[in-house]
Amino acid sequence: MKTGVIGAGTMGAAIAALFANAGYDVVLVDVNDDALEKARKRHEGEDLEQIEQAGLKRRDEIISKIKYTTNLEDVGDCDFIVEAIPEKLDLKIKVMKKIESLVSDDCVLATNTSSFKPSEVAAGLKKPERLVLFHFSNPPILMKIVEIAGDFASEDAIGKAIEVARKIGKEPVLLKKECRGHIFNRFLGVAGVAGAWELMHARPEEIDAALKALGSPYGFFELLDLIGIDVVIDVLNSFKESYGRKFEPPKGMAFFLERMLEWNKLGKKSGEGFYKWVEGKAMIPDARPYDITPIISAVVNEAFLELEEGIADKETINEAYKLATGSPLGVFEVAEMLGYNTILELLERLYRERGAEIYKPAEKLREASKN
């Protein structure tokens, strides 16, 4: 099978590497020759190292399986194509529409969108049922999850996405219902807003130290740097369109993120974000762990809201959290460890004091606290 990847940035390059390592022929497309050259260098070094680190290595080299091109028409004979371009809905719709005009009727189109619904990305297609969510968590090679969804997606498209995810060594997580942010990025969005509130009392490295103490391989602000501050801002803006003020950070944090964007402090990709990055690693100062119960409680609350909305069942949401974070505990297991009553009381107090929607308790959390 021949695969295509649109976008040679952090996510696209990694997805192309996973496809090539699994033995697929890959067409990697980007409008920028420099981006393609950076991707090629990653495929000769960092990505190969991560593939080995993840226990996925099948090939000693992968660039011979990849065609690097600026010509979108080169995907014409592909069977499965993933777009990993910037989080701009109009751009995604436009690119997908163009791709559909180039490929066969059997070609499955997939979107790695972090924040939009697959049905929104499929808006311009003649056959919207051919498009499916195929969303990785960052860093995509190391994290085991691929979220799969699509209210309009056909059984064939869903089945092909599951097959490809397994072939490249990932665990597919199938959502019952699509939503902006899917399962895990809604957690990230809530944690981002809650984390911004806690930055009034703690430093990023103190919050990250606490998260790592819970078993996560990455700190929260380290993860934001990995994702890219520009992408974080785009995702939060997308969430605001769908969820209102819930994902609005405190004014000071919103201003700070905009300045980071202006100063090109985008995280790993630019060499500096919340932390300085040297040879692909964040230079995080040693710090005492800070009490991140307010952040964890907000994430638990979001998990219950997803349950209420029918996005997925409890087991799937729990598994998605573990796979996307590398944590040994699922979000509901963390909740049980903290105690539902403790979480509910804290959220009620924070909602009264701060008025932020992320703290407004879900009804299913209230129910769980009574059992």
C-alpha cells in the first residue's frame, strides 16, 4: 500500500517516518523545500532513534521509502493519505478538496487535526464518508495512541484507519462520537487553562516535576513546548469557537502566549519556549513538585463531561489517557486515588473563587461522589 503525508512539520515528518518504518511507500508533501530537508535529516537521525526507543524498529533506514516533494499531485496513486498541516480549518478543507480531485475513489483520507472535527475537515468533499480522524499525540513516535473517529466516516474508512494504526505499531482508540479536541486534547486544553491559573503561585518546572512524580514521562509545560506554542494558540482558539469561554486562559497567560508567538519562542522547534531546548531535549531546572491537584481535578472533570456527552465509554477514556501520556494510571484511576469527594469540593471552591468554567463540576462527577 502507498501512503501520503501532507505537511512535513513536527507531526507530519514523524508520521511519515512511522509509515516508512512499517514498510509502506510514502509520499511526503510540503510547500516548503526547507521543511522537507529538515524532515529528511530527522529521518536519518532523531526519528530513527525514537523509533528504536519506542521498540518499533523494523528497518535500518527509512529515507529510501520516502519521496520528498512539493508537488501535491504526487499523491495521486496513494491509498491512504494523512494531512498534518497547520490548524487552520479553511486551509484543511481546501487541501482535502484538492487531494480528492487527484486520488481514486478507494483512497482513504485522514486528518491529524488537533482541534477540529473530522466532519468539519470533510466539508468540501464529494465523498465525506472517505475521511476519518487519525490523530496522534505528541511526540507521535513515542506515544502509543492514535485516536480514530468520524460521524460521517464509512466502515471501510474506519477499518482502514484501524488497520494502518496497528501496522505502524500504534494502539487505535475509537471514539463513539466526534468532538473538537477528541478525548485527549480536551484534557490538554483544560490542563492548559488550569495550569495557567496555577502559574500565579508556581513555576513551570515545579508543576512539571509534580506531573512526572505521577508517572508521566513528560511535564505539562514540556509537552506544550513539544507541541509548539503556535499550535497551542490555534487549538485554544478553535476550542473557544466550540466551547465558549471555558478554554479561555487568564488574561495574563493569554497575553504571555501571544508575546511568545511574537518573539518566536515556540518551544522545541525554535529552540526555546517555556524552556530552552538543546539537542532535542528541554533544559528543565531541578524543582520541588508543586501541588497540582487543581489541574488534575479539572482534567478529571473533563473526563466526566466526555462521558456525559457520549464521546467514549469510561474504559476508552481511561485507556486514551494512559496511551497519550505514557502514564501507568488512567484518568479515572487518578480520580479514585484522590477521591471523588475531594475533587468535587476543590472544584466547587475554585469555581466560586475564580469563576473559570473549567472548574464547573460535571453531573456525572457529582453522581460518582455519592457512591
